[in-house]
Amino acid sequence: MTGRDILKITLTLVVIYLIGGIVLAMVYSVTSPVIYKFSKMEKEQALREIVPEADKIEKLGDWTFRDKPAEYFSVKKGDDTTGYIVQSYGKGFGGYMSLLVAVDRDLKIQKVRILSHKETPGFIEDVASDKFLDQFKAKGLGNLKLVKVETTEHVQAVTGATVSSRGVTTGTRDGLAFLTDTIEGGAGK
């Protein structure tokens, strides 16, 4: 093999990689807006589902949590603010899980919903189940502690999915702590 053959192979590979890169960039530029739009619609639907009795959900602001953009909202029935929703993140086994946490006017949890995750399919079903997520209802900041024994005061971990359970619990607690500081501090009134 001569130097000319090596140069020919190298140039051929460079051209192939450049064409591949251009094709990938074009596909990304077409699909990225579609993915963003779908993600936004999915979040809006999740907001309506987490508080179906709300007449109106108004965005109050943005916040950054663990270097990830998040939002928080007020929930209105007529002209009255009946609660709030905060987006938060919890670190699970497979990475960060995006959560929505709905609270009442007294900042007691009404519902928690997992928006997205990268957890192992067999384990996340138990963590995303009503049986686990319903444990959060009516709890405040002081009760958001994950335990491995049966409890009604705190949150009981899912056997075999402790890391994912902890991620949901800490993400919920951190979101509620932010919301509590923000609302009680007067920014959300």
C-alpha cells in the first residue's frame, strides 16, 4: 500500500463522514422543533390531568434545578388561587426524572406525576403506580422522607426500586421546598 492509496482512503472516509454529519444535522434541524412541540403539548396535558378541576393554570415563573430548566404555576378555580404546581427533578437509577408536583393553597401535596424518566422498565412501573405516588398526598415538607419500612407518616420505598423511589421523593421534596420559599416569600402571590 502506497502513500497515495492511504491518502485516497482517508479522503474517501472524510467525505463519507462529512456527508453523514450533514445528513444528521439536517434530520436534527427538522425533528428538533417537532420534538419540542410534542414535549410542550405533553406537559400541558399533564398539567391539566394533575389538577382536572382547575379552570385555569397560569405560569408564575421559571427556575433552574440541578442545571435543568423548570417552571412553576398557579392553579385557579374562578378568580381564586386553589393551589400550585411545580416542576422538579429527582435522580433515579437511570438518570434524572422530571416530575410535576401539585399542592393545595396550604402547600400540602395533592398529586405527584412523573413526566419523563430513563429508569429500567420493570422497576419504574411500581414507582409510577398510584400505590406509591398516592403516599405523597396531604404530606408537607416534614413528611417527605423515604423509609424502607411500612409507614403512613413518611413515604415507603418500593422494594427493588429504592433508588428510583428516592429520586421521586427527593425531587418532590426539593420542588416543594422551592415552592414554599417562593410562595411564602411573596413572589407567587
